Amino acid sequence: MVGFWAVYRREMLSLWVTPLAWLLCFAFLLLQGISFYVVLDHFAHFTSLSMDLGPTQSYFSSFFIPVTLLLVCPALTMGLFAEERRSGTIESLLTAPVSGGAVVHAKYAAALSTYCLLWLPTLLYVVVVRKIVDVDWGVVASSYLGVFVVGAAFLAVGVLMSALTRSQLAALMLTMLVLFGQVILGIGERVFDPGLLQEVCAHVSVLAQLEDFSRGVIDLRRLVFDASLALCCLFFTRRVVDSWRWG
């Protein structure tokens, strides 16, 4: 795609030279630090109990992870298109020799790269736990895979919402609304009686996905769902961007 790397470098620079990425990093690590402390404190006080999950698995399957994603992913993507449309800089980008697909995918790749960088320091938590108990690195890898694929799908939703509005706040709220709806729909797995509706809720459940990955269970159906959601959102975003160029 023509111009991908140029747009990618531009987006990464715009994210990290402004306070946004640093504030997100601080807030993200604060939330994860609290979550990690709560998990370790729980295990420290209940060492005599029989537990199916270790500290690492409990951390990645905790409710803190979806809550963090509901805050971080919309914040990372809200300004990707909305702010450019508001300020008028999108016009110069669309008139440059850059394809619409390159613009969409480069912006998405920059958001996804920043998301991965936010998670990088959490590897220290695994190092700390390793000093206390044995760590199954296969489970750790699958847990991070789960966080990656769910986050990738959430970010794609945010990119689409940002392309649909000129307001960062509106993009933020729309993304949070859609993602919160998916989380709530997934809770239906534990509410509805066995049947088609329960199976649908279980399939889209973010909590169930993260719990499976935290146990080392890699379900291909969940990977396909997250990949399909991300690709569909990026496809529609590209159609929206192309409509600006030719509309």
C-alpha cells in the first residue's frame, strides 16, 4: 500500500509527542498495578485454599482487564480521524499520493503498536510472580495472545467510530457504547437458559475469551471472531474514507 509507512510514522509521532499516550500509559499501568496487587494480596491471604488458577491466570482473567480495555481502546482511537476532520488536516492527507487503505491501516497499526507498548511493562509482573511460584510460559503466552486479539478488535471498532464523526468526544462515547454493549451481551452467557441465545452470548463474551486464554485454551473460533470483527470494521472504515475522497 502506497504511503503506509509514512502515515504510520506520522501517527506514532503524533501519539507520543503529545501527552495523550503518556497519560494513557500512566492510567493503564496504575489500573494494572492495582489489579496485580489485588490478585497477589488475595493469594497471600488464602494460601491454604485449593485454587484452580494461579496468580498469573487470575490476573489475566480478572474483571480489571475488560474495564481497562473499555477505557484505553476508545481513548487511543478517538482522535485518529475525528480530530483530523475537525482541524481540516484530513484534506491534505487525502490529496497526498496515499491510498485510502494505507491511511486506514497505518492509523490502525499505530494505535495497535501503542497498545502493545502499553502492555509491555506488565511482563515485569510475570517476573515478580516467577520468584514466588512456578510460571507456565505457555499460559502466559496464550494470555497475552488473548489480550492482543481482543484489543485488536476493540481498536478496530474505535477506528470506525472515529471515522463516523468529527468530534473526539463523540467518537470516544460511541466506541465505549459499542464495546460496553459487547461486554454486556457476553454476560448473557450466565443469565440465559441453555439454547441458541446463550451460545451466541458465549461466543462474543469478552470475559469468557480472556478466561479461556488465561487457562492456556486457544479456541480458534474466538480468534476467527476477533479477526472478523477487526477486518469488518477496517473494511467499513476504508469505505468511509474513500467516500470523503470521491464524495
